[in-house]
Amino acid sequence: MRRVSALVLLAFLGACSTSDTLSLAPTGKPGAMASVSVKNPRFSDSDPHQWESGAPWTYAVHGTDVSKYQTSIDWQQAKGSGISFAFIKATEGGDRVDDYFGEHWRETKAAGVPRGAYHFYYFCRPAAEQARWFIQNVPNERSSLPPILDMEWNPQSPSCKLRPPAATVRSEMKIFLEMVENHYGKKPIIYTSIDFFDDNDLSTFRGYPYWLRSVAGHPTSRYGSHPFTFWQYTGTGVVPGIRGDADINVFNGTESHWKKWLAANTR
């Protein structure tokens, strides 16, 4: 396990010199929000995976992602348990804002939890329209984390079952990402799942940091050598301060890397 962890860290350090991940700041003084209250936390899980290698708790910095389904959250308690960052659902498609976005956005800042907003992509609207909707509803704050584009199939959608060709998906992603980057001045993060990654040949879609979902194995066993900055390792976690099942993520690096990453991306 130690060897696997070391290899993952080396891969992260190598990736940081490329455009596939957000570059670390060579200098800079991280603010108070960069503090990690609990290093290497080990959260409970209502449906735990039996990790054979690359276990999540070998990573120093953990966080969560939330939407209206978590309702109100005690962010001070969550932070005290080891939640060091949060990704908050803001928008979906071109006409939907998450019911709890405003509350989560305010309360994370009040608790000193670094947070970024994500957009859930809808395949029946043009990318440019969705980017404008996100920009209209998400504040442009220098202190927030980079914006996130959530790309995954949604077979439960009552209004859009469309699955465009891979080339179209990548083209539309590029439009959204470039518009959002131009507005916020930060390179967006791409969230995706294993099936969507494979179906749309995202191994060829480089130049952006990735947040990868893999709840039954380390990302290196599911996505190969594709670099990642964040890893979502469970959707059934137990986090004090959050009701019900919680998504939990790790940052791919040490606490020192995290502080440098924040200094580079929240200015």
C-alpha cells in the first residue's frame, strides 16, 4: 500500500508540470482557509468498499460535494470532522438553479471552507447557453475555487435522453469551458464518471484538471494514467454535519501541495 501511495504521489507531482492539472503556485502565502483541521481523516461509510490498495485515507486532504439533496448542513461540524473543501451544485442546463446553492455558498464561506460551484450539463441545450446561465448565477469571487463542469450521462432525466456523439460532446465541452474560463479567470475543473470518460474518449481531452469518480477502485485502476486533481471515492459516506449519505473526495497531493494549490487558484 505504501508503494502504491508513493507512486500516486509521484504521478501527481509529474502531472503538476503539465496543463492537465492546475499548476501549483511556486510562491505565495495561503490564507486561513487553507488550513486542514484533520489530516488523513477516515470517515465512516454506509456501504464501504474494501480497499486493497490506494485507500482514500492515505490522502491528507478530504472534501465533499453537495446539492439540494443534502438540504441544510452544519459546515462548522463538517469542517471539524475533516472536510477541507466543498464543491456545490449551482446550475443545471440553461434554466435551473439548485434550491440550496445560495445557502451552501454563504455558509461554507462563513465556516471558512474553500468552495467552488459546479454546473450539471444538460445534453438538450447548447453549451454556450448553459455557460451564460452559470455565469449569470454564480458570483465571480477571487476567493472561490475554480468552476466545475459536471459531465455524466443522466438516464433518469425526464426530459432529455439524448447521448450525442463523442466528438460533439468534446466540442460542446470546449465551448462551455472556454466561456467560463474567460469570465472567471480560472481554468475550470472537469468532473466525470468512468462510463462517460470511456464513451467520449476523454483520455484525449487534455488541458484541464480532472475530478474523477471511482467508488470501487483507485482512479489508476479505472482511468489508467490519466492525471487527476480530485478523486470522488464514495457516494455513501458518513460526514458529521451532513444528513444522509455524503459524497466524499480527496485532493491528489499532500497538505503542503493543497496549500500551494489554493494559493495559486484562489487569487
